[in-house]
Amino acid sequence: MDLKALQYFTQVVDAGGFAKASHVACLTQPALSKAIRMLEEELDMVLLERGKRGTQIKLTAAGEVVYQHAQQLLSGRQALLHELDALRNLSGGSLKLGLAPLGSAELFAPVIAKFRQLYPKIDMQLLVRGGIEQTLALQKNEIELATGIIAFDGEFDGLRIRNDPMVVVVPKTHELASFKELQLTDLHALAQVMFEPEYALYELILDACNKAGFVPAEITRVSHADFGIALVAAGTGIMVLPQIIAERYRVDAVVNVPLASQDLRWELSLFWRKQQSLSFAAKAMIELVKQQLEQASAE
């Protein structure tokens, strides 16, 4: 059923006849009359009782039903267009962004603040999750965008935000504290403080140790970098961290020794599912991140 025909029908009813309605609809009376006739033929019901020359009209019982539903349909169409326009112009809608617990404060807080400033009417939900949870949340459509360590493949695409070297956080009193740089093999006999397995960094470091020919002998697992560094300072073990994170939470009792490894690096990305149709809000966030990356590269 054509919504335009329903619109003509309601205009005729509201105007009380075809003559006045033709001015409202910007249509000649014969064309307007033909549109209503075609609607009646489609429904196989008489909707209007016409007076002389069709100037006076009265709704039939069927016409009353069609009129009521036509108003609802046309109102719904208007609401639909209004909401789509709000989404298109970013004056409405929502954005669910999954944030990695590690590095998001340092790298994404400024761009999130900028997004809120530009699009205050977007309902933004920030969900802090580990790397494995991020991927699952994307696959379940619980979030649109995620941050974390991931290899882009047939399912995921995104932007590389940061590619940082790793450092080994050691107590100042430790014999390795005086080294200018360390190899992974230097850590083979040492106890390590590592993140919980749901963090992508855990698997990244564990795989690198396996490739270097050893498995960490003793692991203490944590969920926060600052607590991990505090454990290092207390003598629990050493901790491999991205340089930017180690510097942020550095304390006087530890030293950050560069790790000589081109394979083991911290690559943080903003990513999304390729087959998912992104909202205007998500696209706007991606553009802001691109702008931030361009500004950073120009400095």
C-alpha cells in the first residue's frame, strides 16, 4: 500500500473535500480523485461517500478504519524520518565502545572527551573489558567498536593506534637493574608478574617466552598495572610492560629496562567487525581517532 495514497486520503478527509485538499496536496482535483479511487480499488472498499461533484465527502465505516490507521502510519513514518535524521546529524542515537583496561586512559580519554564535546546528545556507553571479552562482545553485537591488541583478518578491521616497545620492570636492587637492555632469555629463571589470562597482553608475552625457549617459572597474576608494579617493587618478581604504561605507573623503587625484541611489541588498535554496519556515531568516533593520529604524526 502506497503511503502517498494514504497521505492524499487523509488530506481529503481533513480538508473536508477534494477542492481544498487539492491545494494542500499540490495536485489537481482529477488527479487527487484518481488516487483515492485507486486506493479504494486496492482495498476493494468504498472509503468516501461523495456529494455533488465530489465537493462534499463523508467517511464510510471502512473509511473511518483506514483514516485512523493512515494517521498512525503517517505519524510513524514522520517519527522514523526524524530519528534517522537525528542519527545522520549525530543529534541522537548511541555508541557502545569497549575499552581495554590497559592503555585506554592514556590514549583514548582525550578523543572521548572531544567526542562528548562535539556530540553531547549521543548516548555513549564505555565498557571496560579484557581482550578476549572485547572480541566476544563485538561478535555478539554488544558493542560497535573496541580497543585492544588484535590481528586484523577476515573478520576484523581497524586502526593501529600505538606501536610501543616493551620494557622489563625490575626492582632497583635487582642485578638486572644496571643493564642498558635485556633479552627475553635473560628472564627465563625469574618469577614474573603478569596480567590475568583474559588480557591479550598475557598471551602475547607468554607466546614470546615460549618462542624464546622457556616458560615463566613462577607467575603472579594481576588485573591492574599499578598493583603489578607495586609487587615488583616489593620483590615478587619482574614484569614486562609496554613502555608507556610502565612510565605512567613508575615508582622510585623500580627501574624500567628496555627489552630488545622487535617481535614483542604493544600494538593497540581501535577495531570493529568488517561485516557489521557501523552507526553514524561509530563512524564519527573513527574519524576523530584518525584526526588524532594525523595530528600526532605531524608533531
